[in-house]
Amino acid sequence: MSEDGAVGQVEREALDRVRERLAALRRDQYRLLEDIADLQRLGVAQQTGDRFTERLLQDLGRLIRRDADRLVVESAVLLPQLSLSGGP
């Protein structure tokens, strides 16, 4: 994006606000994925009777199944993984 001299002060402030909000949104999304990974690691869905974290997320966030599934898949990269040899 080219921010040449054609952009005035008001427009530059609007651009800065959007840039800051996008960065905050990314931080919040990452924190959410960390929290979902914690739910998975702790087995909270099984303890609450939901059986699956995806179902728990549907209830907690009033999400459609596709969105809940996507969040669980994305959060999985934050969980400890076992190698083929069985080590962490």
C-alpha cells in the first residue's frame, strides 16, 4: 500500500486505527487458540459431558460446527505432539 502525500491527517489517523485494531485482533485470535488448546489438553469437553471440544465451543460461542472445527484444528498446532519414536 502506498501512503503518499495524497493522504491527509484524518485519513492517516483512520489508517492507523485500522492497522492497530487488526494487530489487536490477531493477538486476540492467537490467545483464543491458546485457550482452546488448553481446553483440549485438560480434557474439559469430556468433563462437561460435551465429549468433544468442537461441541463445547459450539455451545460456548454459539458457533456453527464448521467454525468450531476450524478453531480446534488451528489450535492443535499449539498442543505438544509426539514424534514417531514416541518422544515429545
